Amino acid sequence: MSMEPRATGQQAAVQQAAVQQAAAAVAPPGPQRIRPPLSLRIAGIAWILAGFVFSLGPALVALLLQLQYASLKRQAFRLAGLADTVDPTELLEVEQYLAEFDRIEAIVVDAAGWILVPLLILYACLALASLTCYLVFGIWTVRGANWARITGTVLCGLSTPLVFAVWLFFAGFEWVPLDALRANYAGLALIALHVLGLVLVWLPASNAYVRSRRPVPAPGPIR
């Protein structure tokens, strides 16, 4: 008598397992993770790189100015050390350069306490904010967020003409022997990255992926 309930329980467990396996076989597969298309990934990376170029542009200008200033100063002191072999009139010109270097350094040192530090803080805050915006738009564009590519498109479409105008302005001063003007080529790189992202985010493959990421509306009540 005691074996019959146990056998009945085992049969019920076997039947329940068989029903679960059958239900799992009939049930439709769950949603699969679709990898973003290459166009959307390249667009997001292009906008992220544009953020780095935009944020580090002023730092590049300052670095080139510092390097050129140091190079000119070394050359002036090297000529001053050759006083015995230099024409006296040229030596006077070298001394004027040295005096000018001392004057510039004095101005920079005097301004360092109340101008340079606030400017560096302001630049760091603006650079961090702009880089953060580029990173957000780039990352969420790769993930297929429609709001990210729309916002990025608007911002890049508005900023690209301004960047081109700034580049065109400084391009008119290329005849000036100033190494910092080489940083103007970063404007061309920024424009190219903006345009590349603008084109790729609206290709058919990108559009299809963004549509597939939109939530499907729940069916309404049956009347």
C-alpha cells in the first residue's frame, strides 16, 4: 500500500517534466541581441574622436606656442654665446631679442597669479563638458538610440559651419612664421569627423537598426 502513492508521485513528476520540455520546445525563442551595423559603430567612434579633437585643440595651440618660444630663446642665447664671432650690429639685434624674451616672461609671470589660473580652470571645465557630450552622443549612437543621433546631427550641423569659419580665418595667416597655426589643421580633422558621423548615422543599415531598437507597443484590449 505504501508503494502506490510513491509510484504515483514519481509518475506525476515525470509527466510534469515532459510537459515542461514540450512547452520549451514549442515556445518561440527569446529576443536575440543584434550587433550594431558597421556604419553606426564608425559614426559613434567618429563623434567620440571629434570630442577629443575639439577638447584638446586649445591645449595643442598652447603647447606649440611654448615649444616655439623655447626654441627661439635657445637660438638667441646660442647666438649671444658667439659674441666674438658675430658682427657687432648683429649682436645688438640679439641683445634686443633677449631683452624682449625677458619682458615677455615677466608679463607671463605677473599674469600667472590672476589670469592664467582662472583661464586654465575655465578651459578644463569647458573641455570636460564638451568631451562628455561627445562621449554620450557617440556611445548612445552606437547603441541605436534615436535621440542621440538626432541631437548629434543637430549639434554637428550647427557647429561645423562655425568650425569652418574659424579655420578659414586662421588659414589667412599661414604666412606668419608661427608654429601654433599648425593647430588650425585640427579644424579640418574636426570637420571631417563631423561629416563622417552625419553621413553614417542616416544610412539604411543604421536606420534599420535604430528602428529595431524601438520598443514594440503593447496590443490594446480586445473588444
